[in-house]
Amino acid sequence: MAEFRFLHEEAKALLHRTSFALAADGVTAETLHLHDQRIPRALITELGDVTSVPQSDSGYCVLKGILSDFTEAPGPTPSSWDTADPGQTRELDVAFALIAGVTGRVFGWRSQQDGRLVHDIVPSKGFENMQVGASSAVKLEWHTEDSYHPDRPELLLLACVRNPDGVGTDVASVRRARLSDEDAALLSTDPVLLYPDDSYAGSWSGDGGDSARMLTLWETADGLCMRFDPPYTKLPDDRPDLRAAWERLGEALDSCATTVRAEPGDVVVVNNDVAAHARRPFTARYDGTDRWLKRILARGPWQRLESERDEPGYAQVQVGPYPSLHPGR
Ligand SMILES: [Fe+2]
């Protein structure tokens, strides 16, 4: 299926009406799953068609303009996730949660953004040079989301509220990366240690008792999958061959990357087991006009190694996952 997908105008109007009616009755993104009977079946069906898990080799798709009716006047970009007023974008958040809820089982992390389901990704003062979503001045390096955890999302959804400077999100699929058979074999058999990124700071200590047990690559019936987060990886000191292969994977992703310049109303859906993502650096203004994304994480069909099920995941606790709005997902 094409990487750009469109919801037809009638369905967009139905999404608009439904989300406004639910929000007017006090329904939020968090409580939406309790009100699934109020969501028209026709809307679920239409959304189901455009949001089918991107199993293509590209590992992503863009739901072009699907939320454009909600991003015309979103108000100023908040200065940080914790100063964002949920009331400011309630209808948008409900509509985004509805789309995400059709893709799979949505969830949050208790120790990330206060356990919220819809995350605000905005540049924040003091975070400019960090490897977290609130950074701006540095390239946010290649990563698959929440790589450190066995229950990380299969799907990552990013909704663009505002992106006046056209800041690019890079996406690169492991299925398009030119890796030698030797490197693929090494990265599929020899583990590394992944640990939580700085957005979880304070919620775990040391290495959590974990060890280098995470495999970077694995094969599924649909193709190769990946778990990769270089800034938050510890490689065994005595394995220069593994390090070299792992670095060549990063270079191979560079070589096959696509840049998505999301516009207001676009939703980018990434298959988090197939594609890594990164963000280009930009200069934040902190004047209410900066780039503003919303993020929702979703679980999909399990396509991971059985050995992952025993990982402790640094004792991180999920909020949800909530039941999917789409039968069978
Ligand atoms: Fe990310």
C-alpha cells in the first residue's frame, strides 16, 4: 500500500463530528475506550482501511491531512509537555486517540509524561542538546521507540500540530538497509544492553539488574525486524566485531533514509519493529510557534522473540494497554 494514505472527505467529517460530540460530553483520549459504542461502525471501518499496520518494507505510512480539521487554530505551542493544557486540544486529542485506537491497543508509561496517553513533543529550554523528544539543537539519533523494553510499542503514531519550519522526521527501514549477511547474522545472535532513555530519568537506577541480552535484529514471517537505540546502548567491551557490525547498521540506515516533513494534520504511523526514526536539528524560538507533535504508542500483533518475554524492562509500568477499537486488532 502507498506510503501516503488519504481518508475521504465524508469520513473526515464523521471523525470531526464524532470527536467534537465526545469531547463536549467530557470524554478524553484516556476514557475514549469506555465509549466505543458511540463511535460509528462506518468510521471504524474507514479508519481500519487506512491504518492497517504498515507491513511494507518502508515500515511507515503518512495519513495525509487526516487531522487537518483539528489543527487550524491549536493555540500557542506549550513550552514543555507538563505545561500543556489538555483542554487546549481536547478534540484533537480525542480524534488522534480514535485513530490510534483503531490501529491497535494504545498505552502510556506511568513514568513518562505523567502516564498520559497523548504525549506532547515540543522543544523545551534546557533540553536542547539531549537525546529526548524535547531537544532541538541536535539531531535526535536513530532509534526505535522505547527499545529498552520488551513491551515497547509495535506502532508509533506522530500527529503534527504545527511545523512551520518543515523540520524533518527521518525514517529508515531495516528491510531496506543494505547489510551484509555476516553483519545481519552477528546482530541476530550476539546481544547488547539497551537501557531507558533520559525521558525516564529518575524512574530507574543502575542497569536495573539487567544484562546484555537484547538482540538487535530478528527474522519474522514478514521480514527482518530491529531494536536499535545507539545513544542508550552498552556494547560488550571485548567485542569490536559486534561494535563494527552495529555501527554499520547505523550507516546503512543513513543510506536508505527517507525524510518526512509533516504538515499540520498529518499523522505518521511507524512500524516500530521495522523502521527507526530520527529528527533533524532545528532552532527553537520558545515563542509559542515552535514545532509541536503529539505522540501515541500502540501495541500490535506480537512479532518478537520469545526470549524477550523474560526481560524485566527496568520495572517500567504501562498505563493500559486499552482494548483496540477495531475488532481483531
Ligand atoms: Fe522517538
